[in-house]
Amino acid sequence: MKILVSIKQVLDPETDLQVDGRSGSVRAAGPAKYWMNHADEFAVEEAILIKEALPGTVVHALTVGPERAAQVLERSMGMGADRGLHLLVPEEDFLGPGTIASWIAAWAAEEKYDLILTGVMAEDDMRGQVGPMIAEWMSLPYATSVIHQELRPEENMVYVEREIEGGQRELLELKLPAVLTIQTGLNRPRYPTLSNLLRAKKQKAQVIDPRSFHPVEEREKILRFDKPRKSRVGVVLEGNAQEKAAQLLEILKRKAFL
């Protein structure tokens, strides 16, 4: 079994941000702290659990980003991934999910993975598009928001349960190779071990130039970033206590609070 896990490095959500008026990009206003996208930790852990259950399984972790993104590959290898893959891009470049997915799909098609895992969503842009787009580029079956998976290699299938609206579950059987986006809470991500971290620092990630893949036209671009505008409007209630109470009740009903 050969598994690829797509991971992303994101900013600490507590970081102060500022909008660059010239480029329209968002930058850290001061010292920036980065870490692995929270949902991707569950995808890495699920791949490691499969590796432990199925002898001979190999897990590769892949990220797209600037040089600093190598940190999340070290963490993945510290958790137990066998190899790190770094699609290196300049830090200032904006990359849409279609472009990122096309690069990952191009690499995965060459390496012929049996299973591709991603986190359900990135916590910085809240999109959740890269996983399904990888599947579309490769014409593979996929399932999103997976809360349980059971590999059946003897049948070349994977049984999955995914979360849908209203707290319901959808049960699926997918033919391998397939793509799964892993929901948070599926497992409990482990801490990297010292021995694995030392191995990761010694082994280093394989750096890949995405320009070596067939060029894909960018399908979206950022026009502008704006911080949310504050729009607090106060209402002064007039009249006696009974009239004020009636006005307040009407406002609460209109705003669907009651």
C-alpha cells in the first residue's frame, strides 16, 4: 500500500495581519508563527495508523509552499511518514486551489499511489477544495468529510463513512486508488518522536520544481483584500417601561432571536 498525504503550512490564527495596499496581499504585522494545518494532522495520523495495520505500507507527505513550509514535512516525518516531498514555490506567489491540485495530481499520477489523503479543510482560507480537485484531475473516486475508513486491500476497495447535513452519515465503498478528505476528530494525532525527528532532519525532504509539470492556466486571481468593516448601530428605545418592552420584543422577533 502506497499512501500520499497532502499537508499545508498555515499562519497561527492569533497572528496580527495587515493588508498590503500595493499588492493586495495579506502579511503578518509582526513576528509570524506557522504550523501544520490542524485538519491535516488527522490525515497524517490516519495514514500512519494504516501503515501500522498493514505491513509494507509506505507513507509520503507532500506540501506546496516556500522554504519555510519544510517545517511541516519534518513534523509529518516525525509522526512516522517515510518521506517528505516539497513542491517549492516563491513565498509571494498566490496559488489557487486548482493550480495546487494540478501539481499534486501530476506528481501522484507518476508515483501511482493507492490512496491520497488530505485534511477536510485549510484553517486559513476555509475552502476545502484541493482534495476534491486532485480527484477530478486524476479521475479518481473520492469522499469528503470522512469520519471512518476501513481499507480492504484484498478487494481493492475502501469502505468509508462521511458526515453530511443534519448529523447523518453516508456510507460508501470506493474502488482504489481513491482520494479521501479526513474530518477532524477521526483519530488522535500523535506527537513526533525524537528518533523520527532526527531522521527527518538527516533525511531532508525531496524538493520538486512544480514548473517541471505541464503548465496549467490559473483560474482565479485575488482582486483585493479588505478587513471587515465595523457596523455597530445602536437603537434608543423611547416611551414608558411597557412601551420599551414591547419595542424590544419586536426587535428580538425581527432578528429571529425569539
